[in-house]
Amino acid sequence: MRRRTLLTAAATTALAAGCGGPSASSSSSKSGRGRLTYGVWDVYQMDAMRRAAREFEKTRPGVSVDVQLTPNGTYWTKLRTACTSGSAPDVFWMNGPNFGLYADAGQLLPLETSGANAVLDPDDYPADLVSLYRWNGTQYGAPKDFDTVALWFNKELFDRAGVDHPDASWTWQDLIVNAQRLTDRKRGTYGLAAPVWAQEYYYDSIAQAGGWVISKDRKHSGYSDPRTREGLRLWVDMIHRYKASPTLQQLTDTDATQMFQSGKVAMVQDASYNAATFYADPELRAKVDVAPLAKGRRRATIIHGLANVVYARTAQPELARDFVRFMSGRRASLIQGKYGTAIPARNGTQQTWADAMPRFDLKVHLDAVGYSVPYPISTNTAAWSHQELRWLARAWSGDESLTDATRSLTKAMDKLLAQEGKGGAR
Amino acid sequence: MAETTRRGSREGRRWPAHLLLTVGAVVTVFPLLWEVLTSLKSFGESTRVPPTILPRHWDWSNYATVFSSIPFAHEFVNTLLMTLLRTAAQLLLCSMAAYAFARIRFPGRGPIFLAFLAVLMVPGELFLLPQYQIMQDLGWLNSLQALVVPGMFSAFGTFLLRQFFMGLPVELEEAARLDGANPFTVYWRVALPLARPGLLALGILTFLWSWNDLMWPLVVNTDPAQMPLSAGLASLQGSHLTDYPVLMAGSLLATLPVIVVFVAMQRHFIQGIAFSGMKG
Amino acid sequence: MSIDTRPTAAVPAPRVPAAAPGDARARRRRERRFLHRDKWWGYALIAPAGLGLAVFYLWPVVETLYYSFNDWGAFGGTTWTGLSNYRTLVTDPEFWHSLGNTAIYTVLVLLGIPLSMLLAVLLNLKGMRGTGVYRTLYFLPVVTMPAAVAVVWRWLYNGDVGIINQALSVVGVHGTYWVSDPATVHFAVAVVGVWMTVGYNMILLLAGLQSIPQDYYEAASLDGAGRVRQFFSVTLPLLSPTVFFTTVLSVIQSLQVFDLVYLILGANTGAGITNPAYTDGETVVMLFFQKAFYDNQRGYGAAIVCALFVLILALTAVQFRLQKRWVHYG
């Protein structure tokens, strides 16, 4: 998921975006018959999900799967409502920021990871994805897909400025120097867009600088660590010191990805799911390509992915587990990869995704798994990630110094984490 | 003063009004014109900065995409049914209650009216969860009743019509009452016909709100067969990508029936009713 | 001629708003408004709408009031915490800031009511050509999906490429980033608010204008009253119940403004909270939504809503008190 999903997730009433809905209708399965409901939120993945569900039905005569789409903005509101009153879908999509809340409140069914009844074998998926969906030692989610972050660049703007295309050798210093060279005030183009985006920007640079967002025991904020601040300073400096990025006001009025699509910025850090968006535009397809993120103290990218989870109060837990096993298995993963909207999480099936868009060097996104770091979460992730955006925006805009902003952020985040400890969010 | 002279001078004074109205209308309509133009652009073009004003290629395929992505006709029927039932129920229930508040004296009238108004004073999002639970208890999830029933009651409509009834001259109703009619008959035979402009306004607004209602159908429904158009259109938004030209095309298509209804109804907004026979 | 222009004796004159309370004649007049005294008829007519509202709307309000004294988790778990949420509320600078923003928005949107009145009166002129077309055009913004509205307005306001700034640059003015500049965000949002509500208020006022019996105008005109004086002596008093309604409703709805501001600030484009003008645009209901549905502090969210409720209730009560001074009922 992306800031877009995160931000609008609970919120937009008027807009709506989404997942599967509550199933009042799932009847109990006796003698292998039954009807499963499967909640999803992305309209662009509906074809792949339906197709995979049909395959599952073929293996289980008498069983039918109803794939239910709820648009993104409404998905979480509805899911919470349905969970509270016992009518959520049997199986549904989960993301990192929401996982802690559902797992901690006992809304999800544990999934076996070994033995004859194993729903998933942890070795089949990138380790950070498996651990993202483990809560207090119990596995609750089977990875469905993942996304990594890479540096997308506009070849035309690079060639015009006479700058070599970025490659795996780039360090932060190269990023800064070349972003400056690519900035052309007369044409109104910038080297790089530096918006306040977590997954694509500051989580990555914090890891590259050797900093941390949240402690291992999920009790403390890492925003006062000098290394964490170093990771943030890269972007603040890119705007104010090197003047190689549009200001936060400009990036508020025009989305960074959109600036990139229009050739207003030469580089943008974007997650793998946007590859399909860029590929869908023939003009852009010819102009842009992708390289690994620049190295700081170390090389790092955030990895995040969705998982299939089973609702704790499902009427047919066994059938639901079987479905999850199938959906995170090899066959369903290959189907998913062929549609090109998301990288399947299952090892050995990921190349299908890259093959669907041969003009881009998408191996970069797949290889990133080798140096990925997990997405930071806690029980009530949404609460403090909201504070992150709020305070970091003040540093990005220059209204406050980075030190002051991160000090306030640490305080706010520590307070929220302390509340979690008392079980406040349940 | 001669009639002709007066009319002539009035005509002469009309042009400033027209100028004012036209300028206002242009400003008002411009954003919508933009919506129309965006719906005719390709996805790539719609993401360009600065935006093009006229589409480079007039791309009508976005409208076709709307029809192929959602069961438009089916959802259209659902929306129509939901909207008509809600509107009819509101007009009846609200006007009854409004008449009582305006013209009947009974103990507790003030506090009860205040309770009605209180409903307007909290954000609508508050009602989602409790209403969902009621629907579930009734076993109404995924049903037409669930879409219609909570929308049949309106504090807004009651307040609006109360104002209309209170604004009406009482003389006609007094006459009917003296003839021995009971309060319901006076309401139905005398007051309701006089409040027609208010009913028309409430009807138009209820129709509109119901037509665009999005959150409730999405929450109470999982069955695509029961989805209204607004909810179907909302599902066109992806999690990482929104195809704005298609979204705009869908929004315009969905809006069209409301505009048609408005154009048809607004003709009735012509000069007030003459209260003939009430003199004296 | 004196200001007092009663139309004629043949037609009941628009009644002048009641004088000082306690005035016997005024009280009698108010009494007369209640035609019927049969309380059972009253309850019977109110029952269908009243029961529906009580079950589906009032009960949730009562529940919310209860939850505002609790810690209320994402999945319904509650713990009684007394006034704790309210103590947090009064010391939360974000709440007070959002309240200020909401108040400014409400005042600015109220300025749209005279505009709607002007529009309604012009479009109700007898023999005016093209009124149907105008009415439809002005009503169009009310019909359009807020999501689409926000996208379009954000383009108009765009600081780098927006049409507003392009137009300003023609006359040599360098425009700002309207929706991401704390100095302009209030106005930028209010303009859209007025744009969206003018057509809606126009419909209500048009309906009000038509309830005015033609006879009054004929009488007034026989009496020699000109158009302007007719407006002040006939139209305005007789339209006052509808004006009162639109004012009360505008205040109630503006104080609860949410999705429009949320979308204009850029929530659907990924900007949202990181908008440098966010704190200066955030409204009370946005804060409620944030706390209740996003931060999973639903008890605190309930307290925010209850505080807003009390405020709206008080303002509405004041308006109902003051209406005696200017609203005129038949």
C-alpha cells in the first residue's frame, strides 16, 4: 500500500475505495460444500483474483468463492464494522499498517506454518513479508504480493542534461550532485521530487543511513536518533539546500508521480506497483526506466506486501484455510503475476510480473528483495504514521527545523505507543 | 402611467440582470466543463502538467469503459428504485410530521421538534455502524430494504416543510376546519396542495442525495446485484491508480438523470400559486 | 410616502413581526397559528417519521454521548473513563485550531446566502427569458460528485499551472499556491463551499418565493409601490421563513463540513496531511474522522462530536430565539 491508500483508507467517505464486504450469506460447509467470501479492494486486481478463485473452485467441486470488491476508501471502515458484528468475509486482504490492530484484537485465525496442516511454508516467501504478518510468535497472514522501491528516471531529461543514467553504483552524493545538474530553472524542471512519502522516501533513507523508525519491542520511536535524522535530512536538504526538488507546496498542488509523468522532474522514487501505471501510457513507456535506490551508509529498500488472512469468526475455518493455501500457492501466484498488477509473493513466480512489462528493467525491483528491510508497524500503526506525516511536513516545508520537528514527533509517537501497551485501541 | 411604457422600461432594465446571470453562470459551469473535457482525454494526457485544455485526441472510449466495467443498466435500475422509494416516503412522512409541528398544539411539541433537529447536528458518518448493526439484526444485509429504509426518514425534510406550512396563510385551513374536517383531512386536502413548491424542492434534493448516496450502499451491501450506480462508480478507483478520465465519464453519466429530472421539474418553479378565493 | 406601505385593505397584509414579548395581540396571533388542539392527531402524524428517526438516528446519537465518556476501541471494546476525553479535548490545541477554521468557513459560506437570494429573485422575475436554463446551470454544481469537484478545483487553484494564476499573470499579479498556503486556504475552500451551496439555497428560496401569493404583489403595485419597495415590504417578510431555514441549515451544515475540505486539501492525491496549510484548513469533523476512524481513538472522537453538537445546538437555539425579531409566519 502506498501513502495514498494509507491516507484515504479510513477516511474518504465521499470517494470510497476498497475491499470485500461482510458476508451474511456464507453458509456452513458440510461435506465439503460451501460458499466462501473473499474481500479485496483493488479494482485492477479483480480479474486476476476472480480467475484464481475459479481455479480453486475446480479443485473443490461443490465450493464457490465470491470475490467481493469494496473500493479502498470504504474498505477499512466497512471491514471494521463487519468484524465488530461478526459478518466479515471468510478470507480477506490485509496490509501492514492495519495488521497489528486486527491481530491484536483477535480478529484473525492463526495459520499453521509446519506439519501436515501447514497453510504456508515460510521458506517460500521473502522473510520480511512472512515476519510482517506474524504477531507475538503466531502467523496470521499468508503473503500474497509485495512491492519494493526503486529510482525511476526520465531518460530524455538525463540525455538532454548530459548526465549518465543512474545505476547500482550511485550513492547519496551522486543522487544530490546529479539532481542539481538535472535541475533547469528556466524550463521549470527539477532533478528529483522529494515529497513526504514514507514507503517510497523516508523509510528507505532512514534505513540507508542506519537509523530506525520503531524499536524492536514496538515501544519507542526512533525519530530522535541522529542516524534517523540523517536519513530525513537528505530530503529536506534536497529541497532547501540543493534546490533540486520542488517545494512541498508545489508537491502538494501537483502529485510527485504526476510531475514525473509529465517530465517536470527527472527522478522519482516509486514502488513497483506504479510500473503498470507507467507502462499503460505508451508515451511514457518509451521515456522512462528504473534503477536501484542510491546507497547511503548501506543499501536498503522498504518491502511491503499484502497478505490473505482468515476471519476469526468464519463459519468454515478449514475451507477458508484451504483457500488461503491455494491463493498464496504457486498456481494462483503465477496467475497473479501474468496480470502484471502486483509482484506475487511466492518465490519462483515473481519473474512473470517482470516479463509482463519487458521494456522496463524490472529486475531491479525483484533484486531489491535481497537488501530489503521490513515495513515498520505496531498495534495501532495508523495513529503514529499520521503524526509522522504531520510533523515531518513541518520540516519539509521549512516551518520548523528538522530537529524540532522530530523532537515533537518522538514525543507524540512515544505517547501513542505507550497507550497501545494499555490495550487502548481494541 | 400607461401599461406599455412601464413594460418597455422594464424590458430595458433587464439587460443588467442578464449580464450578471450570464457571468455567474459561466463561472459556475466552468469546473463542470473541465470535467467534460477531462472525460474525453486519454489516461496519459490527463496526467500531464500543465494540463491541456482541449483533448489532443477526443477519446470517447472512456464512456465505453464505464459501461464495460460495471453493470451500468442493472445498477441504474437499483438506483432508480432506491431513489424513488426514498423520495416518495420522505415526501409523505416528512410532510405529515411537519404539518403536525406547524399547526397542531400538543404537549411535548417543542422538545420533540428539538429532538428531530438534533439529528441534523451530528456528522452522518456517526450513523453507519449502528445502522449496519440494526440491518444485520433484522437480517436485511444485501437487501433492497436495507438500501431504502433508513433513508425514508429525514429531519431535514421535516424542518423544511414545517417552515413552508408555517408560512402559509391560515385562513383556508380555518375555513376547512369550521366545516368539520379532521386535522388529517385539512392537511391532505388543503395544506398539502398549497405547500407544493416546498414539496417540489424537497423532492428534488432528496432525489439528488439519494442518487449520489455512496457510503451507505457500500457498507450495507456486498452483493453486486444490489449495488446502486454511485457505489459501482466508486469501485472504479484503484488503490494505486485512478483513471480520472473514466471516473469523470462515469460521474457525468451518473449525473445525467438527475439533470434531466431537474430540467423537467424546474419548469414548475414558475411564479407562485395565486391564492384565488382567499380574499375577503 | 411613508415607509409603511400596506398593500391594500382587501388583502391580509403581511404581518409585521411580533413586537415585544408579552404583547397580547402578538400572543393571540401566535396562538391562532395552531389550528388544531387534538393532541392525539399530533402524535399520530408525527409517529411514522419520529419512530424511524428515533431508531436509526437518535439512538446512535445517544450512544455516542455515552461512548464519549469511555475509551472505545476499534472493535467496540469500552472502558469507562469519565471526563477524561473531555479533559483531553479542552487542552488539545488541534481541536481549538480546527474549531477556529470551521468558524471562519461558516461565516464565509453564510455570505453566499444573499447571493442565493439575489439569484432566486432574478430567476423568479415574471417574463424573464431563459430562467429555466439559468436555473439548471446554477444547480449543476449541487449535482456533481464531490470527488470530481475537488479534482477540478485543485487544478484551477494549482500554484504552478492553475488557470487562476495564469489569468492573474496576464495582469502582472503573481498568484500564490492557493490551497497549500496557510494565508489563502480559508478563502480558497470557502469559495468552493459557496459555489456548491448557491444552487442548493437557490432551490429552497425559489420554492419560498412561490409560496408568496400573487395578490400581495398586485395589491402593492396598485398601491403604487415600486419593485424595490415591493421587495422589502412583500417579498422579504414573506420569504423570511425560508431565509430562516436556509440560514439555520447553512450554519448547521457548514459547522460539519468535511469531505469537501478534505478533498480540496488534497487527501485524494496523497498530499492531505502533509499539505503545509493542513492545520489551517482542518475542520472539526475532519479531526473527528481522523481520531475515530484512523487513529482508533473512538471515545475521543465521540467527545469531539458531542462538543460540536452542543455548540451547534446552542447556535441553533439562539437563532430560534432571534427569529421572533425578523421571521414572519402566515
